[in-house]
Amino acid sequence: MTWETVIGLETHVELATRTKIFCSCSTAFGGAPNTHCCPVCTGMPGTLPVVNRKVVEFAAQAGLALNCEITRYNKFDRKNYFYPDLPKAYQISQLYLPIARNGHVPIVTEAGEKEIRIHELHMEEDAGKLVHDPWIDQTRCDYNRCGVPLIEIVTEPDFRTADEVIAYLEKLKSTLEYLGVSDCKMQEGSLRCDVNLSVRPLGSETFGTRTEMKNLNSFKAISRAIKYEARRQIELLEEGKRVIQETRRWDDNKDATFSMRSKENAQDYRYFPEPDIPPLELSEEYLTSLRERQPEMAEARRERYQREYGLPAYDAGQITAQKALVDFFEETVALGAPPKEAANWMLGDMMRRLKDEEMEPKDMKLTPANLAALIRMIAQGRINRNTASRVFRAVFPDNADVETYVREHGLEQVNDAGAVEAAVAKVLEANPQTVSEYRAGKQKVLGFLVGQVMKQLKGKADPKAVNAALRAALQ
Amino acid sequence: MKITTEMVDYISVLSRLKLPEEEKERMTGELENILAYMDVLNTLDTSQVEPMSHVFPIRNVVREDEVAPSFDREQLLKNAPQRDQEAFLVPKAVE
Ligand SMILES: [Zn+2]
């Protein structure tokens, strides 16, 4: 039988506000345990939550960017559960009237274009961190993350492959980064994804029993977990067994999913309207002003880069896929670097370094000013391309100043015609055999001679000038 | 609606309450009375009435996104039944 995998995603994104959703405590990452806390976010009796204006703005902006209908009359609800990561014993979330609904996101995979429908997007608060201390056999609670604003974005079960899921997540990440509403760092947990997955015979209209996978900390883990879980479910069904609806935890080291305690699966949240927060009404003027402030997104920018800067479609696509690259590129160009040159350096030498170092563009130390300076030195004929690549590699890790580096290592190009001619004469004299081969019509040996002259000049000459000087001398 | 002992057990688990047997008995009756009163309310036609979630006619109570100093940790931890130097302590909750 041919099986079809059906996947839906629930993505939690931490918003990049300065303060928490219901109190004025800092959202800064790190910090000693329980130092970003107050009576509100530690759930002390008698405290009242007050909504952070920025959270509503960010959530509405994200909803608009995901082509959602924005709910004009918003309310919050209480989701009740006893677990010490939430000291109030309930999470303030939105169940009945989420801020955004019915959106869609176009994605592109090797299989073609596709639209993923967004079921809803709602605002809620994050929970604290629990660490079990085996020494005292007790759990320690750190509430610094408690009350950090989140949006949860729920898709319809529209995915059929891991590739589609990754394409969607990359698109979502890029969109949220463009908006500046989140830094989307998976390692720090500011973008977290739960995967709902079921399988069914191809062509079937009804859904199979689904499982929910948690603890997916990277795109790679998500992709592997989807493939593993689909195979596991298909094997069960083919053996005549059934899939149990449950939450499963992905173990990155064991490369498998494991059932979580069934206690956590049997949940009854008894939602009810949050009485401490009055409704939020979003006016048409407010939404219009948000629409007007919406930044230029990836597609629009990609087209503009092709049109204005003459970048090839592929290059423009590569740069606009990540907001960090867009910022770097635009700043480099603003500092006078020709756009095509800037793009070539970024997609060539820079991407190679990032890949080798397994680094994200936003974590890199190299600045646009330094790359612009390097490009300028080539344009001025002060270093050649080979040297520039060496310099790039050397300054990349710590953003050492390229001008200083070139000066201190004596890498400036020899532009003195006399020095080049002297080197040419020396090489011709030392290689009479090759010279006569060249004169006998064996043009290919010129490359060898160019190499010898460059060696004489310690690689610091302009290969074009060397080439010309050699040809002239061999005439 | 008939309230069974199993239902009372389920609700007390959700509320983290340990009810003695005789109280469970009393609870079934009390909860049945409460639901019976809901049935009385349900006889009213509310099809034209917006559900109310807030008593006061206030909207859009928001604050600016400006950091204020957090609370003194020592003061916060003082409220905890169990604590150490920097954290609240609870019975084992994670593996
Ligand atoms: Zn607080």
C-alpha cells in the first residue's frame, strides 16, 4: 500500500519585546535564577496583569504578514493546569478569540509551489524553567522566562513531506525576522515547533490517528523526526497494530521518538475567560497604520535586487532568504561597494566560512564596513583577488581591520612597472626551455610563466599586469 | 444531570484536592444542585444576548514596553514554603 503522511505544525515564537507580556520585568535571556521576576509573573495572589502594548502590535503584524484576518475584538482566556513551571496554576492564553485567523503562507519546494493554510495565531505567556536536582531529589523553579510573550501559530494539516515543513519554517522565520518581532533562535528556544503527524492510505479522505512530537530543537531534528515517526506509524499499521494518540518526545541522540508519560496526555484545561484583563479592541485605523508600517518582505526585495542591482535571481534569493544577510548586504552597498561585488563575496567566501564554522550569519563578527573596505582595496588595485581571499579568511573570525592586516603583512600589490618587468626578465632568463616552447607556438606554457613571476613577487602583483608584461617581453 | 462519585474523583484530581469519603458523598449532591440551577438559567432565551466576560465597560488597558526594576529575589522567595538561595523548590516534577 502507498501511504501518505499528513502533518500540521504548532510553532511557538518568543516575541522580541523588552518586557514581559503582563508585567514590566525584563525579557533578557540569561540572568541569575528568579532575578527577572515580580509578584505578577511569580503568580502572587492579588496581583493584576496589564497587557504590554508591543505584544499586541507584534502579534497583529505577524498575523497581517501571514495573510490572516485580524480579530478586532480580542479577549484572553485561562488555561488551567497544575505544573510548577506556571506558578499561577494557569496560563493566560487566547482560546475563543485568537488575534489572527484564516491565513496562508506560500512555500516553494523541489516539488513546486504550495499554499499552507494558517488556522490561527494567538498570544500567550511562556512558562518558567524547571531543573531537577538529583542531590536533594527536588525540582528547582526559575521563573525568569515566566510571562515572556509568545505567539503560537497553528497551521492546518497541509504538509505532506518534511521538505514542505522545513520550507514553511524557513519562510516563517524569515517573515518574523523581517518584521523584527522575534529573533527566532532555535537554540535559545525563541522558536519552538511541535509536529502533529498521522499517516493514511494515499487517496483516503479521513485522517489517521495522530501523534504530537515535542523537543525538536533544530530544522535537522524536525526533518529526521518526521521521517522516523512516519515510518514508525506505517510499520505499526502494516503489522495490523494501531497508532495511539499521544505526545512523543524526540531524542536527538537516539534518533527516535519516545512516548511521554500518559498523565501528560490526559489534559483537561477547563478554559474560561480571563477576568483580570479587559477586552482589547483593535480599530481599523490601528490596523491600517500597522499595514503601512509593514516592511518590504523577502519576495519584494528579491525582485528589487534583480531590477535595481542586476543581481541574478538565485543570488537575490539567497540573500533575501535571511534578514541578517539582507542587512549585511544593504549596509555594504550603502558604504559604496558595487552590489554585485558585495553579493559575490557574501555568497562565495562568506558563506563558505559560515558553513565551515557552522555559524549563523547573525552571529558573525565581520562587519559590512570591513567587507566594503576589502572590496575597495581590490577596486583600487591595491590587492589582487587571490590576496583578498586570503585576507578575508584571516580577518573573518574577529573582524580584524583589513587595511591594517594588509599593511602589517605587506600584502599590497606591486604596481611598480619596473619591479614587474625585472621579475619577468629574471623568470625568462631562468626558463629558456619554456620560452622557446612558447615561441614555437605552445601558448599554454604562458600560465606557468605567469605563476613563476607571481612567485617572484610573492603573489602581490596584479595577474593582468604580469600577463601583459610577459606577453610584451616574449614578443 | 447526575453527578457520579467518579466525576467527583476526576474533578478533585484536577483541582488537587483530597476529599474524604463522606465529603465526596456531600459533593455529589452539592454539584448536582449547582447544575440544576444552571438548568434554571438555561430556560432563559439568551440567543440575542452577547456573552459577557467582563463586568466593567472598559477596554484596551495596556502599558508601554518599558522595563521596570524587577522585585527583590529575597522578598519573592520569602513567600515560598520551600526554597534555596536562588530558586523555589517543589517536589520532583521532571525526570
Ligand atoms: Zn514580572
